[in-house]
Amino acid sequence: MILKFANNEYNFTHRVVAIKLITSIYPRAHDFKGKLRDKFFELGNEETPMVKRALASHIGEFAHVIEKENLTYDLIPLFRKLSQDDMDSVRVICLQSLKSFVKLSNKDENKTHMLPVIIAATADRSWRVRLSLAKNFADLTEAFGKEITDTSLIQIYTTLLRDAECEVKTASINCL
């Protein structure tokens, strides 16, 4: 049923529902895990904005249930692709899922894959993306740990404090 929903090319709401169902049912899918995982990644190439937003909002949950090797080689590249999407709403939602990836990855993977996402969000053209980063910054520093926070994230935080948008500045101050 989930795969039937995901394959419905005429109704995006079925594909959105399929994304949520894949995330929910994956730990109990046993023999169908490969098919569900492949379909989730296939939906990552979708161009429909609502499907992209659904992927971005559920990718963090999926990261918690997927196997480690698939997380590193398949899901992180999909996450990075979504974090660079043309739509700022998709990039905003991705930043809310970033904490899940940081917690599930080791220090080197975080430096390699997640830190560039944060750096790009700091310089993003959309103030909503920078605001989302500022709101989630305290959680991210906690997940990254003291070493990366002291060497890299402090500079990013000072950039957020000097942002041109007062909402970003206020959220940065309030995250302390």
C-alpha cells in the first residue's frame, strides 16, 4: 500500500503520506526495508514542493530508523541536497532536522557533512533560513560538542549576532 501511494504520480498528497508512512513503518518492515528505503530516496528527486517539504520534515525521523551505512552514504547526501534547495521553506525545515543528523554522526562526519550545511545557512540569502538556524543554534552546539563549538560554531554565532535582520539577532540572543 505504501509503495502504491509513493508511485502515484498524479496526486502529490499520496506521495506525502507515503513519506510519513515509510518513516513510521520502516523499523518493522523486515524484508521490505530495501524497497521502502529505495522509494524514500527516489522521492528525494521529486520536484513537487509539497513532497520536498515532507521529505525535509521527515528526513530527521528517518535518520533515526535507517541503518548506519545507509545513513552515511545515502541519507546524508539527500539531506545536503534538500538543504541547498531553491525553496527557502525546504531549507528552513532541513535545519530543524539537522540536530538528528548531528547526533547520529561522529565528529569527523559532522565536520565533513554537517558543518558546511550550517556555514551555508549562515550566509543564506533568505532571512528565514538564518532565523531557523539562530533558533536551533543552542541545540546544535550541544549536539556538536565542545570542541567543534569552540573552534567553528562560535564564529558562526557571532555572524548571526551581526545579521542585518533584527529577528535573526533577537533569536540568536534568545538561544543562549
